[in-house]
Amino acid sequence: MNDLEIIALFEQRKEEAVAAAARKYGGYCQTIAQNLLGIEDAEECVSDTWLAAWNRIPPARPASLRAFLGGITRTLSISRFRSLHAQKRGAGLTLMLSELEDCLPDPKGVEEAVETRALARLLSDWLRGLPREDRVLFLRRYWYGVTVKQLAGEAGCTENQMAQHMRKLRQALRGKLEQEGIAI
Amino acid sequence: MRSEKLYDALTEVDGALVDEAAAPAEKQKKKRAVRLRWIGAIAAVLAAAILLTAVLRPGGTGGLTAYALETPSYPAAAPYPDVNALMSGGEVDQEAFTAAFDAWSSDRWQRVSARNRYSADDLHDYLAAVIPAFLGGHDGENVSCSPTNLCLALAMLAETTGGETREQILSLLGVSDMDSLRALANNLFLANYNDDGAMKSLLASAIWLRDDLDYKAETLKRLAENYYAASFRGTMGSEAYDKLLRQWLNEQTGQQLTDQIGSLSFDPETVLALTATVDFSKQWYVEFQPERTEDGVFHAVGGELACRMMRQDVDSAGFYYWGERFGAVTLSFKEGGETRFLLPDEGVTPEALLEDSEALAFLLTQNCQNWENSKNLIIHLSVPKFDVSSQLTLDQSLRELGLTDAFDPKTADFSPLTDTEGVFLSELRHGTRIAVDEKGVTASAYTIIPGAGAAMPPDEEIDFTLDRPFLFAVYGEDKLPLFVGVVNQP
């Protein structure tokens, strides 16, 4: 079943929509949640994903169903992480968030806060300006939560080399955010 | 935790980027290359040509031929890797693919570097002057121009003129001296010149001399080096020279302006002519789905017109901008650049917006993100398919903008080009054609899944329907308006 057909099922309020979405993107969402939270909490996040999609379509009519569902899983994962307050249970996410701290400019002297969506837009533009390989690497690490070790395996380099490369990308993003006067 | 804020923002990045990163880059290289077969898919086809003609007061012709004096070497644009040509034993030859990809990437880097050597601010005053001057006064008609195209034509004109004639051109362009102008024109050309198979943005210039006009070879050489301009010589008024002119213009504009170029010919009294062209086509970053295009009504000045209305929901990346008298949205192109659509408020005409300093400021801002009045919304966008042509004679507008000496036989100074006296500019014609549609990739799996998926739909939504006369501007990767126009009748 293609994405337009699945979306049509959601729009017609047919419960097969959930089954079809789960069949097609269950593994995809499971991988994201598992990367971020670990196996234990991933399953619940994924099953909540279908309910959230059911509540949002309609009126939402996603241009990419895959990215839409993956985004919901990501949002649910961070919510779960926040509610747990137990960082040891979300080791993957803890490490990832700590790495993302590198990208943030020093808040001193910068007063204006930027809305999340404006920041998302800026991030999209920054990503589009990167060479494709770097863009994919950055999102695989920080959107999909793929580990540095796995990324190194995919790219055929050492884990250390990949970690260095990711650090450069984070520094580049930090530079961009500083240049735009972004305070978070 | 601040990093969580970044996490939240990352969650909402453009869904197309997220899709792209679903698999490691290496695997995707194959996929991207396969898309090349569909590159014919064109969202916007645009072309423009400028013809500046100079005549000699006394007149007189001679000779019988038409031939090239200088031919420029155009910048390299390695083709976007073609996977079909790189198949070996049923598999893509990864080594060859990587080599082809690196070559493409390297040439692209040259363009990016050129783009970083100037900014839209460098041409702000020029753009603020010419856009209203050229597009105003055409109430009810479609009209468009290419400020970038004209800038290159004027830069060439400055190179062939001297004294006050040149100073007036520099003043209009807002450039202090010839060295700065040469650097600017060169970078402008390099940044916008690309025909790698994935996109097309081609600029071309030429100078056409009458065969009995003495000329200074070093100036023609400089035109070739700095402006990538070809030089031709021939008998003005002869069929051979006219044919060469039309052939050159048609080739440089991708045959998009055949109606306007049609019977174009040199007047026998012409002693020199300058031509500059742009041929541009790009795909939308997220294409319109053809099955969503439906019949619509456009409320034109003279009454209602039937049109085909393309529809798209812009979600996570959707920003709505507004001013006192207009609303606006932008649509990005693949590989950079964008189109901005400005819809005047009810009761306000696009022509009136051209006189509105706030609307002009929006057109000229390099980065819409910095526009104060903006809001992230779900935008239900409706854009009529349109294909508009216009032919402008710009002499009078340029005179009013202070470019008087070049048009006056008593004051025009063409001494850097020729020792012949009495040469002056007699006319400046500018033709453009702009076609915008959703299509491209019919029957392709790659277009069925466009990529603007949103994780968290915003709370508010807006319908942005271009069903009455509107303004648009097309920007290259350098965020300079390559084309600006008014659509009164799609």
C-alpha cells in the first residue's frame, strides 16, 4: 500500500490505517525509538505513535508519511525521556543530548530567544548547504540517533575518525548559530 | 536543558532532509543518481534576453560577412553523475561514481566560492531603483524583467564606454570603480552559471560590431575574460548577420524566447549591439502533486479568468510573511534558490506594491528569516500555473535613472571600444519569459513522496491563494533576484 493510500485511510477514519502504517513503518519507528531510549521503552513509544498519527491526520496531510511518523516517534521519545528523569535508562539519548550541547553558543550577552520552529527552519537551511554526505551523517546521528560506532561502520572509517568528524560538524553548526545571533 | 531545545527543533527540520538521511549516504548515492533520468522535470523555466543597440550618427556600411572575433571559455560544470552510464555488470561502478561525484562537487564548490565573494547588499541600491522603474506603468499586463541580466549588460556597457558615460553607469550600479565592477560581474557570472544536468542557469553575453567599425582588441579580450562575452563582426542589415544574431539568442535562451526573437534584426545603421541572456530552469524542492492541480478562477483586472491552480500544503518549513499591504510565502528550489510570491492585500495592485518601500524591502532582503513579520504556519498554498512573456524597451526608464549620456550622440563616449566618433546607444530591449508549473516527474516514484513532512503540525493554518494579480521574484543561490515580475493574467 502506498503512502497516499495509507493517508486516505486515516482521512476516512478507517482503523486499517493504523495497521497499514504500523506494517510499513513499524520497523523504522522502532529503530528510531530504540536508538534514543533503548529497547525497554521503545515499544511503548512506537505504539503511541500510531495513536498520535490518528489524532493528527486529518487535518495534517503529510508530504512524507515516513518523516511525519518518525518525527512523532522522536517527539514521544523525548517526552518519555523527560518524564522518566532517569538518565541512566536513556543512555543513548543522554549522550546524544550532551554532544548537542557543543553546538550551542555561549548564552552570555545574548538575550533574545528563538522559537523552535524558526530554529528548525534555520537548521534545515544549514543542512541544505552542507555536502550531502555530511547532511546525511548529521541527521543520522542527531535525528535518527544512530551511534557513532554504527556510523563509522557505514562509512568505512574508525570510530575515532567519525567522532572527530562529527565534532567538526557540531562546531560548524555552532558557528552558524553564533553568526545568526541565536540564543537557546 | 538547552540541548533539548535543539533536539525539538531538529525534530521539525524539513521532512525531505529526514527522508534523505533514512539510509547511509553511500546507499543513497545510487538512488540519487537514478533520479537523473527524471531530471527533465522542470518547475520553472525562465529566459531573458537583453539587446542594447548603438548607432553611428552618420551611418554607412560595408563588407559582406558575419564571423566571431572572440569566443569566451565558459566555466567548467562537470555533469551530475549519470548512474546509467556507470553501470558495470548490473552494478554501479562505485569507484567511477565517486570520481564523477567528486568532479561535480568540485565545480559546484567554485560556484559557491564565487557566490561568497559578493552579497545582495552590493547591488541593493541598483535593484531598488530598477525594479519599480521597469515593472511599473504596465497596469493590467504581465510584465517581468531580469535585474541580474541587465546588471551584466550594463557592466559590459561600462566596459565599452568612458568618461561621464561610464560614470553614470557605475553610479546606477552603485559600484565605485571598474576593478570592483569587473570582479562583481565575474563573480555574478560564475555563481549563476551552471548546466550540470541537474539544473540549468546559463548566462551569456555578446557584442556585435559592424564590419567597418574600428575596434580595440584589448577591450574585446577584457569582455571575454571578465564577462564571458563573445564578439562578432558582420554587415548590419545583412541576412547572414541577422540570422547569426537570432541563432545565438535562441541557443542561449534554450529556444524559450522564439516568439520574441522571431524576426529580430539589426538596423543597417547599427554600429554595435550588446546582448545578454539568461536561461534558467529548476525544480521545486517539494514538487506540487499533479493530481492536486484543479481548475480555478483568477480574478484579473478585466474580469474572471479560468486557470489551473496548483496546490501544496507547506507544513514544518512553512513561513508566512507579511507587511502593511501584502502577504508572502517562499518556495525553495532543489540545490538552492527560491521563489517569493507576494500577494497584495485586497484593493491593492501589484503596481502599487512596487512603489511600497516595505514590499520592495521584502523583495530585496537576502534572508527572509530576518523579516520581522513572519510566522511559522501550515500554509495551504495555491499557485496558478503561468507562462508569461514580456518585451520591454528600457531606454526611457534608464534615462530617467540618470543614464543619459550613453543615449545622446553629443555626449556618448565609446572611446575604450572604438576611435570612431558619434557612436551612441539607440535602444535597449529586454525580453523575458517565465513558466511555472508543478510538473516534471509524472509516473516516477521519486515524486510521489515529496518531502515536507512535519512532525508537529503548528496550531495555526493559513490559506495562501494567488487568485488575483500578484508579484513574484525568482532568486538564484546567491539570493539576488534573477527575475522579478507581475502576473496580471496567468
